[in-house]
Amino acid sequence: MSQDADVHAVAPEMAVAFFRDILPFNGLDDATLNDLARHCRVDFYPKGTRLLTAGETEITHLFLIQRGGVKAFIEDDQGEITLKDFRGEGAYIGALGIIRGTLANLNIETVEDTFCFLLPREIFLKLVEEKPSFAHYYLKSFSEKIVKTAYRELRHHKLSKRSGDDLYLFSVKVGDLVKTLRKVSGADSIQEAASLMTEFRVGCLLVHDSADEHNIVGIVTDRDLRSKVVAAGLNYSLPVMEIMSGPVQTVLSQALCFDVLLKMMSTSIHHLAVERRGQIIGVVTSHDIMLLQGHSPYYLFKEIRGQQKIVGLYSLAQKIPEVIRGLIKEGAKAGNITQMIAILNDHILERMLTLLEQDLGPPPLPYCWLLMGSEGRREQTFKTDQDNAILYADPADDTEKETAEIYFKEFAARAIDHLVNCGYPLCPGEIMATNPKWCQPLSVWKGYFANWIGAPDPAELLNATIFFDFRSGFGDASLARELRKHLNHEAQKKDIFLFHLARQCMSTRVPLSFFKSFIVDKDGAHKNQLDIKRQGLTPFVNFARVLALKHGINETNTLARLKALFDADFISRDIWASTNDAYELQMQQRLIHQLRQIEEGTLPDNHINPEQLSELDRRMLKDAFTVIERLYSVLDKMYPTA
Amino acid sequence: MFDFFKPGSWFSNPAPQLQKNKEFFLEFDQGRPLAEYSFVVCDTELTGLNRKKDELISIGALRITDLQIDLSSMFHHFIQPRDLAHTEATLVHRITPEQLEGAEPIEEILPKFVEYIHGSLLVGHNLPLDMHFLNKAARKVMGGTLSNPGIDTMRMAQGYKRVRLGHYHEHNPREISYNLDDLGREYGLPVFKPHDALEDALQTAYLFLYFIKKFRKGGLVTLKDIFQSGRVGSF
């Protein structure tokens, strides 16, 4: 039907008036409001009408309630209904689904006779795209809850499904695993304890004070009986107190199995007492957690620890992505995941170098295998170039010096080779222990840092930053600690160095232009790809490094540095919280991106294709990037150019 | 075109827009689901209520498709009456003589309106009154009448109340108001400015949506079903 031009010219005053009264439309100018109103339709839904069904309805328009009201609820498999929300006049329905490009995430049903304005999806998205305040309004009201949903979406929708690999690490609390508390008095004999263990069929007993049975003073395990008693020929009638380990390490009953596992893996203590309201209620063992599921990080961890040949580590290292994949699916946040990756990589390294020492004979001098860059910060993802070095104790004389050089040269060459076979690529910048420059005694290392700090050449500093994130990976950690002490001492004396570091940090442009448009090149390639590591994460890493050096904070992990800075009151809670969230979000995006590449059989990289991002992903990334600008202004105030 | 030259056909043949519309509704199927029809809800404002003397001074109309009000193509025109002096109703309408003086005459507006309602069912509150004046004007300026079937929301309201209150319920029919604004308030609809053709058309549209969707729960799903409740006799 032909339509007269006049026909369109009529502005529906009541719709304009409606929009003018509600957030966030009230901020729009009249011309925009008129245009919006003309694109709307009005529908009526009698009381009890289902508007949206979670997981089924595709949302084609934003509903704005003109009159009436709706309830939002979810329904589980058993038909159990949980009411989430009531929404009345002026409220909207469906914004999140439209922005994220997903099906409805809630059931919506009218609880009164309801009239709605229907704003077409495309028009709404255009508004969100063009009006920053608009996008902000919806994203803000999505709240923590919704962001969590987004994380869940990220995990479930972006990773292909595999059956039978459900993990419970993040849902089960250790309190649920604890069995009956079995204990013995410290004054009882070793033999009595052993017969109790046999009777109860348990591998350990808690030991209590002989005068107070509620006072747990230690723990005795099968291994103690074996190594401290039988192997040592100890008298069985001695009190069990003699062989127990105490005081006992405890965890809270509400701790997640994941956290407990981390604790066990990092301390190598496999029996932990579980505490509830100040009372020990039992013991949780690594075995209990392993039973929870077959394919766990702990399982891999144990295999690594038990490996007797270096070549056996090759295949184990390749299993790490599979384990990490399970963790992401189970709901681990990026911070947990990188921590787990670091622990597993550390164990591979530890096992490898231990076996290597056995092959080559003991080192002539104490040494420390240093990890640099992302490894030093415990922020590796799947693509981890080797960044390592050897730091050894200062030789007493030339002979010792020569012996050390020969030994560590050979040691480094073999280690790097094995690491490559485990799947850790060589460092293109040759920051590896095989480079003679990075295999040096403590005094030389101190000299390097003094030099970088004392006479900062901006170009050289750029390459040196990753050294400032070193940590001990294996060996004599006291050497690394001494170097760190020296570094902190030097850095705090030289403001000019921190100035250069801060200025360098600010030279990375905030990649907000990434969002302006997704231009496709003439040849079809995307010129607008985001390097999430270099453009997104590095500014946060740099910021945390500058401030950590300025304030002598020993941590190397970015989130830990930020926390330490906040705890010591060097940054505000606001800066800390938003920085923490923004950083973790990007880490998560990066991990998922790389995990997917691994699953597709391609090499993981840091280049995120905008087309793979949902609208919400983009919004959240954009918000994360705006935090960078705030960090820059903090640095700018601290180290002004003028 | 040929009709134009036929002797005697010049006055008796209606304008092509009316012809086209008539042909459309000759083969009109009333049995399809409601959502498949296009409705035009309209309201007119008049110089007065004298069926012989008074004229149209404004037409407001909007479309309902998919059983939703389409705000993108509303129709609203003032009409310059032949007798500008005779505008006693302007106080009610708040239409000023200046607005009417600047408006186009019915000869311009009506063909646009006929074009606008082509293929649609007409909906109005007390529609026969509007139809009387529309057809009077159509005969005069376009040589024919409108063929669009009509639905009167006032009749629907009566039907709805009958269903709700029951046939045998004792009540005094005079106590029930079928005034558009009163009905809107009674059913809790958004309320519009009365006595503006477009606003009244909107109010009527809301009422119409309310009825058909409430009726639909009672099993009235085709146009025929609805017709029984709000049908306006042939014009």
C-alpha cells in the first residue's frame, strides 16, 4: 500500500511523553524521542500471559511497560519456581537478552492486564551503540548477578560440550567431605594408635591433648608409622605424640574443595583438619578430594610428582589445558585459573630440574631458577613463552666460577630442551637461562638491576621490564629474595627510574577505538583486531609494577600487587576494586579465547576477533578499558611531565 | 479512464479509490485468525452533531496489524469546513478557527483517508456516527461510499459486559456508561486527552485491543467471532 508522507509525520504524543518520563530515555533529545516513538508498537497482554520463556524466546523487541505489571521467575527441571523480580510501569523487559544476543534468560508473565510499548531490537541496539549513557544505564543495572551470568555464559556457550567431565571442585565444601572424627590421646602408645587406625580403616588420626580431648594438637598418618616408626626401628610403646606432626594445619569447613586443593598442592600437606565454629570436626585428605572426580588437577599433580623420568613429563605437561578447561567450565575465575596453571607448571619444572640434578650430579653452588614476565607474575595462560634465567651464589674464586659456568651452561641447555618438549615455546627475545647473559651469579644480577634503575635508557627499559617481575621457580629461593631486596632498595631511591617506567606505561594507547567500528579491509581482513594482552592487560600489569616498585612490595602477581597496594592504603578501594574486576574480566576473555583455539587445533594467540564477541562482552571490555584511563591519570598525577 | 467518456457515467461512478476498495471487500474472507487482518481505528471531530448540517473538521486514525498498534503510520488531519463560521464545537475540540483556516478541504483529505484505510477493517467507538459523516462526505466528493466492514467498540463493550455480568443479572442499563473515557477508566487503560481525533482513536484502539485479547481467552479467535460482538450494520 502506498503511504502518504503526511502519514508518518504525526508524532504519537503519548508515546513521546512516556519515554520522556522514564530512565534512561529521559536523557534523549526530542527529535530522538519522536523518532523512537514512531518506531514503537503497542500490545496488550491480559493478566497471566506469558511474554518470555527462558531459554526459548528470541527477543525481537524491548518491552516497556506502559500500564500493568509482570513477574520474572525461573523454573528448574523439577518445575520448582523461583520468583526473581516484579516489574511495573516504566520498567523494561528483555534488554539483557538483546544486548547479549541471547534467548530470554527469565520467564516473564503478566500479573495484571498489561500494555507495553515494543521497541524493535535493532533500534534499541543502535541506541545502546550510539549513546554511552544509555549503554551505561543498562549495564550498570545488570549488577554483579548479571555479570556472573555472563561469566557462566562465557563458560558454557563458548566451550564445546563434553560429557562426563563435570567437576565438583567449586560446588562442594570440604565440610561435606568430612567423615567421623577419629582421634587418639597423645599419651597413648604408637601401637594403640596403629590398631585404632586399623579398626576404623583410616589412614590418619588426629591427636588430642591427653588432658583435654577437645584440644587437637597434631596428626599421625600411615606415612608417619612407616617412615618414623617401622623404618627407624622406633619403640611401638612410645607415646604417639613423639611421631605426630603438629600443630595440625586447618581449613574452614565452608572452604571450597578447590581452595583446599590449592592449599594442599602449594604446601604439600595432604591431610588437613577441618574446622567448624572453632571446633575441629575431622580431617580431609587429598584422597577424599581425588575421589570426588577422576580427572582433576590433583590427579595430574600427583602424576607429575610421581614421575621418575623427564621424558614422562612431556605428555603430562600437555594435559594441563584439559585440566584447566575443566576448571573454567566449573566456574573458576581467571585469578584462580592462572594460579592453578602456575602451580602445575611449577611442579613440572620442579620435577624436571630435580631429575636433571640427579642426571648431572649436584650443582657446585646454590642456585635459583628464576621465572620472568608472566611466569614470574603467575599469569601464564596457555601460550607461555619461556622466560627464565639462572641466578647462582657468588663463587668464592676463579675455579669455582669456572666450574659453575660449565655446570649451569649444561644444566640450562638440557632444561630448556626439555621444556620445549613439554610444549613451552622458546623465548624469541632469548630471555632464557641458555643465554650466558642471563645465567649469572648474584653480584652480576645486582649490577644489572642497579644499571637499569640508575641510568634508565627508555629503550632498554622497555626490554627490561619483564625482569622486574622475577620470582623463584626452583632452587634456593633465598637468592631470589636477596635480589628482590636489593632491587626494591635501589628502585625506591631513584625516582627518575619510576618516572620513566610510569611514562612508558602511559604510552600504550587505550584501545577504545576498537569499539567505534569494525572495519573490514578491502582485502577482507579485519584490521580492527584487539591484542588483548598488549592493549588490554599490559597497562594493568605496568601500573601494578610501577606502584609495587615505588612502595617496595615484593609480590609479582598483578592482582596480588594491587591487593597489597590497597591493603597498605597506597590506592583507594575504588581504584582497587575496578582495576581488579577489569583485569580479571580480560584474563577470563583471553583464557577462553585461547582455550577455544586449542580445541580447534590452532595455536593460541592474543588476537581477539570482534565478531566473536557478544554485545555484552564488548560492553564489559569497553568498561574495562575505561579503567585504564583512570589508572593513567593516577600515574600522571604521581609523575607529571611538567 | 474510459468511464470518464461514457455518457451519464461521470456522476454515477465512484472514484477509483472507492472502486478498488469495494472490489477488495467483495471477496473478503471473515474466517481467518484475527492477527491476519489489518484494522484502522478512527475517530472524527465534527462542527456539531446535526447529521444534516454539520461537517467533518478532523480525522484521526491509526493501524493495528498483528493485533498490535502501529505507531509508525498514524493519520491525523484537520479539515477546512465549507462553513467556517459554523464551528460551535471548537470549544469542545480545542481546535482553533486558525487551525481550520490553514487546513486542506475535504476534497483533499478524504481521498488520502480512503487510500489509508484500503483493505482494512474500520474500528471506532460509536462508529455509525463517524461513518455517517464520512459517507456523506464520500458521496459528495468521491461519488460513492466506503465498503470497509466496521466494528463498533461500543457494541463490543455491551457484549463484553453481557458476558461478564450474565444475561439474567439484574441491573439498570442506564447506570452503565459506554462513554469512551469511562470505559477506559473502568478497565484501567492508559487515559488519553478526550476530544482530539487522534487521541480518541488511540483510546479506542487500546479499548479494542483490550476487548479482542480478553475475548480471545473466551475462544473468540476469528474475525467472524468478533463481528458478532461489535458488528455495525451495513452502511
